[in-house]
Amino acid sequence: MTPVFEALSRAFRDMFQFQVLWIIIWPILAAGLLWLILGVAFWNTFSVWIASGLTAIGIQTWLEGVEPRWIAYGIQGIAHLILFVPLVFVTALVITALFAMPALIRLVAIRDYPSLARKNGGGFAGSVLNALLALAIFIAIWVVTFPLWLIGVGVIIPFVATAYLNQRLFRYDALAEHASREEMQAIFSTQRPSLWVLGLLTGLMQFIPFINLVAPVLAALAFIHFGLFRLSELRGLEAGP
């Protein structure tokens, strides 16, 4: 697991570079603004969905009898917040993977992997397809495992789902510029356990207040370092410091 922790260590180091600061901020701002607009535009629709979910678990009926009513409205407001915060972070992850990765890859590659040739095994279309597939399976994990919440095992679902999403989103984009398709498949296959561990560790940071604000870019940097280091090993090259 040394390459996993080495990748995380280098990612933390890179977070303090001036060039990274704006990349940290704008995906969260963009995701927050997007869901603010959608939330205002479709407030009634989201309210109906939330009410249906609360009804399914038996809370909505209880809320209808709560007095004073402002307490019930407050609980419903918290339910909206609980829904929107994860949506903002997941959207920020996707925005980072699709649009911020090229700048981060250039920053890392120039300094730490200057001799690593680019073979362009992936492209933007592949990134979009990969992101859509990752999101579809991420949602499916939540839907299929929903009954586990009823028996108390559901507490592990957010961590498993986030670990999957992180490793699926970022492993492709981290290698798309430098690796060939064959090299990408080789690394995905041989490094699957390490990629899952890295996905889990970066996913855990999304549940820590304040750290979760920088978690998307931190995850991106960690997967870039891990992917390019493994690619250097595959090609028999020596990575930079």
C-alpha cells in the first residue's frame, strides 16, 4: 500500500501550490450554484420526493402531527439540506474529473514525471462516458442496497458507494493523456485493490467537515500521482521527487 500513501502524501503537498487554489474553489462553487438554481426551480418537485421518502420510512406521518408546525418545517428543511449537500459534492467530483483534471495533470506531470511520454489512450468523450457510467452504478449501489438501511447495515453504503465513484471517476482521467488504452487496462486490472483503497481513503475525506471542501481536488491529485507513478513503473521509468 506504500504507493497509495505516497500518492496521498504528494497530493497533500500539491494542495498548497498557488496554481491549485483556484482549481479547489471553482468546482465547488459551480456545483453549489447549479444545485441552488435547480433547487429553486424545482423546489416543489424535490419537496414531493423528500415527502415520499419520509413517508416510506414512517417519518412523514409523524411530522404531520408535530406541534408547533415550525419544528416540522425545520425538520423538512434539514431533509432538503441532507439531500442537496451530497448532490453538490458528487457534482463537484464530476466537474473536477471532466474539466479540472487537465490543469492538474500538467502541473503534476511537468514537475514529477517530465520524461513520461503522452500516448493519449483516452479523450474527453471517453471521460464523459466514464463519468456517466460511474454515476449510473453509483446510483444503482444506493438503490439496490436501500433495504440494508432497514437492518442497520446501511451505514457502510456511503463509504462503499463513494469509494467506487472516486476510483471509477479519477482512474480513467488520471491516465487518459499519458497512457495507451492497453496500458490503462493493464493498470486498472493489476492495481484494482489499490485503486479501491485510494478511492475509500479519498472518499472518507468527503465526510469530514471543511476537508470535504477540498476533497474533490485532493482525490484528483492523489489518483494522478498514483496513476502516473504506476505508468512510470510499467514503462521502466524513474519518477521525479
